[in-house]
Amino acid sequence: MTTSGSGIHLVGSIPLPDAESVFRTVSAALNPYLHRITDGETGRRGRWIWFQREMLLEHPDMEVDTDEPPYALYQWDGQLLRETPYVRFRAGVDPASVAFPTGYAEAALESFERYIRLQNEGVIEWETLFQVSLPTPMATAYMYVSPGARDDYISAYERSLLDGLAEIVDAVPHDKLSIQWDVCQEVLIFEDYFPQRPDDYKARIFAQLGRLGAAVPESVDLGYHLCYGSPRDEHLVMPKDMSILVEIANGLSAELERPLDFIHMPVPQDRSDRAYFRPLQGLALSDDTEVILGLIHYDDEEGDCARIDTARRFLPSFGVATECGWGRTDPNRVPGLLVSHRLAVDYLING
């Protein structure tokens, strides 16, 4: 049973014009409760990994797969959100030789310069870490890549992604840096959401999450954001309870040979019942791991407090967040969401 936590965590994307706007806005609203601060994943990163699909379509070694039907993305209620043609390697391309310009390192280093300047100005508190959120290789693989090319793609993309991570950890002082791995498609694979699922999916997922964590030096803060997707601010799957989230948290923690500093798990708005939270009793994490529950929902102070009260029955201490990033949320909701975070953490500490 973990006992660490009580702060505010921002998952990632925030619909503001640029990183400086994000840093100034959230710092003014949420200091001193932020242990980490995101740059908001503004601009082309606002739709999470969609800009990686654009990169794949422009890549000289990739092409649209005209033999495979497009991937149909459905919401939890059966609504078809979109159909997306898959991509594959061009004929004759050796996947082992392919490098993908993910752009994550460039974006992180540009934002870090603003972070340092604003820290020196006193806008960002000195103890607040610079948070970089990165997708796993399975994210783009399951959303955009043909099933027949998927295994080769995952290996190639992982190499490129970890090259970008190395650039970040080489350039940013480790005592200033936090790396968050965004784990969405893996959660959906556990839920049997996709048309194809390998028989050994659990072993593959835990091995991947372990490799990604091992690539982050122990001197750097490390966490994972577990997610059910939110392309239209609603889940792709509505979970029965937190069993799968707890299983993934325990599995990736066991795979790591370094400390796990934090893990984030979502809570749907209509779940303040004990049945949803009861699996938290099975968490097998270090006492030093901060558990963050994504139980804050827009303009729902009463519901946020009810979810906090129920969660406390099964977990003595935790941080608070929303279920996912806000990149696809109406920007006019940002002030209200910030107020909701402040009210929730005040209730968590004093209520």
C-alpha cells in the first residue's frame, strides 16, 4: 500500500497558445501544490500523437497501406469517431535502418528554456520539476500502423523515441526533470479493444514499459500516466473498475529496476462507488511511489469530493488530477478546471 501523495498533477496538454502561457497560468493558479509542471503540449502536439501520424505520412520510408481497411475508432458508446488509413513500410525498406524524427526532444528543449527563465523570475517555484510527457511506441503502432508491419515498426520507433529521450536527459539537469510515459493503447489492449491482440500481450506490454523506464536515469523523476483515451473528452472504453489499472501498475513496477516515482490512474465522472475503487487495495507499490487519481471533472466540486471520499477508503494518501490532458477541451474551461484542482486539493488536505 502506497502512502505518498497529496499534490496536484497536470497530465499533459492544456489548450493555451504556447508554453509560456501555460507556465504562467498554471503557476499562478496552483502554486504551491505542483510538484511537476507541463508545457501544455501546445501547438501541433495539442492532439497528442496525431502529429506523429503526419510525420509518418511524410516519411520517405513509409506509405499508406492500400491493402488494409482503414482503422475505425469507436467511442465507449459505439459512436464512430473516425476512420484512419494505416501506414506501412515501403517495399524494400529495412525497418532496422529507419529513423523517425519524432520532434519530442526539440519541443522539450525549447520549452525548458522558458521554464528556466520563468523559474529565475520567480513565476515557477524552484522545487517544481519540468515535466516531459512521451507516448509509448505502442501508441502510434496500434493507431496508425498496419498489423503486419506493427512489430517491426515498434522496434524502429522505440529506437528513435529513446534517442530523443537521451537528448533530453543529456541537456536538462536531472534534478529539474520529470519524465512521464503516457500509457493508453496498452490499457486498451488489456481491455481487448483492438481487432488484434497477441496472446502474449501482457508480457510484451510489461517488457516495453520496463525498457522505457530503464532508459530514464535513476536521478530523474519517473512516472506513468494510465489512460482510457479521450479523443472527444470521453473514454474509448468505460472501465468496470480499477482492476486493470492496478494490474498494469503492479506489473510495470515489478519490471522496473529503478524507483517508480509516480503513477496516474483515471476515474470516470459517474464512479464514486466503492466497487470502482476497491481494487486499489491490491496495489503493490513502494511507499515512495506517489499515486495520482484522475478524479477531477469540470464544474463538479460535489462529485470530486465524493470521489475523494470513496478513494480514501482504499488508499490513505494520493494526489489529484483530471483523467487525461485537456488538449481537446474547450479553452474557456481552463480557468474552471484550475479552480477545480485547487478546491480538490484543499478538500484532500483539509476536508
